[in-house]
Amino acid sequence: MIRRHFQLKETIVTLIAEHESEITAAITAIRKQRRELEAYITRDPFFATTLEPYDLKGDAPEIVEWMVETTEKVGCGPMAAVAGAIAGFALSAMIEKGASYAIVDNGGDIALTTDRPIKVGIYAGGSAINNLALEIAPTPLLGICTSSATVGPSISFGIADAASVLSPDVALADAAATALGNALTTDDAIEDAFSVVKDISEIDGAFIIHRDRLALWGELPSFVMVDVNPELITYRREYVSA
């Protein structure tokens, strides 16, 4: 099994696959999608700064269209889906190379395909809930994306230690995780926060970790206890730019 860390500007990923060709395909896809996204932002800088759904006019690269479509469903700006979209394109490239087991972890936004059961650890910073993982059954495609007000550099207007969404649409999982995290603004509003995702059919399930509380919604894999290794958390590592 190959585990590779790769950084291209703000994109910091961990890639896991069985063959070097699959890793190479993922890196090539990341470079291509970032190049097309950056070119579009150069033409319209507003795309990268708006926190509201973006009105797409005219031709745009596929990654821009995907980000706009998914964030419109949850009422966020398009950049709320950028990490998930890049992870999704990278995973698709690995699958096209024949991968039946591959994982792309883009700073906590994960796209995966697996032909065997695996455990995906959950990191919620200083929360009292730790050393938990999702036990994932074999699946052709799944996105597991997380937003946090206490971990990492992403913008969140809420207070959740972890707001996570599962969907086969990885960009949608990313956008919905942002919306879910934003929706939790007070300690007693956890159940109400799920209103932002519960009517979206493409979302399988979601959960929120806040301090000592774990709240669940929808169809989720089993939770199991694990010994989470901080060295495997993508954002905590130092990388050399490529």
C-alpha cells in the first residue's frame, strides 16, 4: 500500500492507493483542476470571495460548474466545495486507472473507494469525544467531509468541533459540511442544525461533535473506538511544495 503526501499551494492531500500509477493519476488531476480553477478566478475574482450562491453565466470549467451546483443546494459560496471537488476529481482519476481501493484526504475532506472494510478516524480537536472512527463497508464511491470552528484554517460561522456529512457526491458533502457547521451557533441548537441537510436526497447522513456531545442524523456507518494517530492527520503535517 502506498501513502503519499502532496501539496500544491493551498491544496494539501494524503493519497492512498495500491499502485504508483494511481497516485500519479491523482496528482495529475489535482494539478489540472487547480489550474482551471485558478484561471477562472483570474477572470472573475468574485467567485473566490462570495459567501452566497454564485450565479454562473457563460462557459466554465467542470470544477467550477460542480462547485456552483452543489453549494447552491445548501446556500453557501462556491469555495465551500473546493476541497471536496478537488478530492473528487483526484479519486475519479484513480478509479479510471483501475483503483478499487483508493483514498484522497484533502485536509479532512475525504473521497474514497474501497473493496474492503476500512476505518476512517474522526478528529474533533479539543472535544471530549475522541478516538472514534467510522467503519466503512466496501463502496464504489463515498465522500466524508468535515467542517470545524476549532480545527484547521477554513472559515466557519458556527461553534462545532466537527460537522461531518457523508455523500457519494464529494463536493456536495463538502458544501453541506460547511453549511452544517455554520448552522450550529448555540450549544442547544444541535438537533435544529440538521435542517440544512435533511431535505437533500443525495446526502446519506451527517453528525456533529460539539464539546462532549455527539449528534447523528440519517444513515451512517457504525462508530468504533480506535487509537487515532495524529501523525496521519493531513493538516498537522509539514509538507514540501510540489
